[in-house]
Amino acid sequence: MSAVQTEQVLVVPTELFHRLGYFQGFNSDVAKYLDELLSPEHTSYRPRGEMEEDPSYKQLIPYVIFRFRDETGSTQIFNYTRGKGQGEQRLHSKRSVGIGGHISSDDAAELDAYAQGMRRELEEEVSIETPYDERCVGLINDDETEVGKVHLGVVHVFDVQRPEVYPREEEIVEAGFQSVATLLADLEHFESWSAICLQALFGDDDS
């Protein structure tokens, strides 16, 4: 039995998301959603293999974007290509600006399982060799793709002092910081969540 089949991941009923206020795309009203979505009365851990095929649940995914502003005020975003060894086969070879992944039942030993899961994913995937400030800026929902139907993204922006974020995983390839304008001109090669975030968060900043 594969790890995907046996891993227990954090989910919430899709009905709860609809009750709080359905949206397609990006929503910056974190306060409206996050406390309720992460409330223990609504969350559960279920087999990942089953959840990937069950749109009656949404898997909650922290999605971290690294932003660097240089001395001229130009904004650069960390981005990479997903290799074929990463867990979600439907995203292989896509460009991405997001680092993160599922919250596992193994994270539940900590008081804040969500925060622990985000830290674990970051430590597994990248090396952050610079001070940074972090804030949660919104949520992503994309029911227009098969992947999106069973996931709900929680978007965090890490403002780094230096562009010193490096891959730890071999499957994070062609990684580095590039200007917002460069990324916006290449949206067709990005996974849908990244395209949504780039347009919603940085569409007015083409520096």
C-alpha cells in the first residue's frame, strides 16, 4: 500500500466552505474563513488516497509564497518547476510559486497542527537562509480543475530580506527568484493556484 493511500490528511467538509461563503479564485478575507475551517469540531484526518477522489471534502493546504523587494523597489518571487517525483502527479512539470503540502495526522501531536504542518513542509522542501516576515493573506479555491476540487489553499507571503531560498528536494527544479513581470508574462505554464495568486496579489505590480 502506497504512502498516498495510507497517509491521513487534514480535511474539512466542502459543505462548511460553501456555508462560510463559496468563492472561485482568490479571497483575501482570512478572518471570515480560517478560524472556522481550522476549528476541531470541523476538521478530521482521513486517508489521502480516498480524499483525492472525494469532492465532498476539502484538503487544507498551506501555500507559502516568498517575496523579495530589492533596493530599487522591484518585486521578485521565488518560483520553480515541479519534478515528476513530487506527490501530486497531476501537477508534474508545472511551474509554481507555492511551497507547502498536506497537514498530516503526524502533525496533530502539536497544539497547532496546521502551523506544525506548514513548518514541516517548509523544512522538507526548502532552505530559508534569510530573515523574513510572514503573514496569511488569503485563500485559494479552484473548482475548475480536478486537483482544485478536493483542495483549499491557505496563502502565506514570506517577505524575505535577501533572495536566499533554496530547494532541499531534488524534485524542486529550475528554482529561483524572478520579477513579477516575467512571471505574469508566463502564466500559461503555471499551475492554476500559482496563476490565481500571481494575478490577485501581484497583478498591479509589474516591476
